Amino acid sequence: MTNRDEMPDNPGSPDVTDPEATSAAQAEAAAEAAEATQQETGQPSGGAGAEGLADDVAVEPEVDEVEQPVSTPEGEAAGAAARDAVADEAEEAAADAEETAGEADAEQAAQEAETPEQSLQRQLDERTDDLKRLNAEYTNYRRRSDRERQSVSESAKASVLSSLLPILDDLELAKQHGDLEEGSALEKFGSKFRETLKGQNLVTFGEPGEAFDPEIHEAVQDLSSGDEQVVGTVLRKGYKVGDRLVRNAMVIISDPEGDNQ
């Protein structure tokens, strides 16, 4: 800074007239000196520092774009139908819940409004209905048990009688051939044996002239010529115990007597 009273030798010089220009020139000179010093010592210049600063800046990773599903008319229709079905089910469930709640509220209100006598009568009616239902269930159980027990008994009886039928067949053949003389021991045994089987509800069937029934008759020969068929010759009698078939009758089919004539 020069004295205001003294005049500079070069009044037009920037160093005398412009202090900011003087400071800029000094700064530029200092920068050139620093750069020269860095080049001599091998230190990185200011540009390398700028690059290092750029490397320190975090780079945001690239985010892959999410592929959006492609909507089709069929898919939209299916989705709409599924949503409608879910909505309908929800509405039905809500309606059922409301109806159940309404019935419960009505029943509770009715119970609260009834008198003690009415409450006792209602409880008595409920217990009476329970007893009637229990009695009906027991009656059905007893009937079912009786039928099952009877079926088991008839099955066991039929099995035993079936094993005795060959003896009865031999007695019948002996009677046909005249081997059972009246008053003989074998004839007495045959009579007692038949009475014993009859006492066990053993019923015989298979007589000439009976209508032919393929459910109970076993046909070994068919001599009939028309639509109506009857038993012509009995080769082996059949037996039943009640409604249970023990043995089929072995027969020969023929025409009724009127057709034969």
C-alpha cells in the first residue's frame, strides 16, 4: 500500500491501482511453484486426487426391472369368477351366522320371558322327548339283535343238518328198496331220526308236479316243450330250515300233466 501523499512512479500499473489483481497474480505464482514441487517429488497431482474422490462416491446398484405378468381375457375372467365365488361363500356364511345368532337370541329371549311354571313344563317336555328317543333306539337295537341272533342260530342249525342229510338219503333209498321191514330196528331208527330232524324245523320239498323254480331246484335234464315247466322226476329231495335253503332238490323238468295228455 502506497502513501496517499506520495505519487507512484508508474501510476497505471495494476500492482499499484488493483489490489485484487495483485492477489490473483500471487496465487497463480504460488500454484505454479507447488505444481513444480510435486513433479519433482513424484506426488500425484490434483487431478489424481479428484479421481480418488470420485472412486469414493458410492455407486447405486442397478435394479432389475420386475417383469409384470401379462394379463389375458381368460385369466381375468377366471380371476373374476374366483373372486365372485369367494364373495358368494362369504355372504352365505355370514347369512347362516346371522340366522343362527337370530334363532339363539329368539330362544334366549323366549326362555327369559317364560314363567317358572312354563320353564318347568319345557324341561319336562325335553326330558320326555329324550326318554322317548332313547326307548325307540333301544327297541330298534333289541329287534336288530334278535334278528342277528336268529340268523346265527339258523345258520349253525343248517350247517349241522346239512351234514346229516346223507344219512337221511340212505334211509330213503333203503325204504324204496324194501330194506326197512316194519318193526325192525333199522326201521325204528329211521322213524326216530326223521322225527328228530323235523323237530329242528327241517322241511322237505321237491315233489313231482311242483312248479320248477331255478332258485331251489337243480335241473339235470329238461324234457319240457312249452313255456310252463314243472318237476317231473325227483332224483334227490331238497331241504329247508325255515326260510334258509339247506340243499337244492335235484330234478328232471317236464311238461304239466295236461300238456302231456
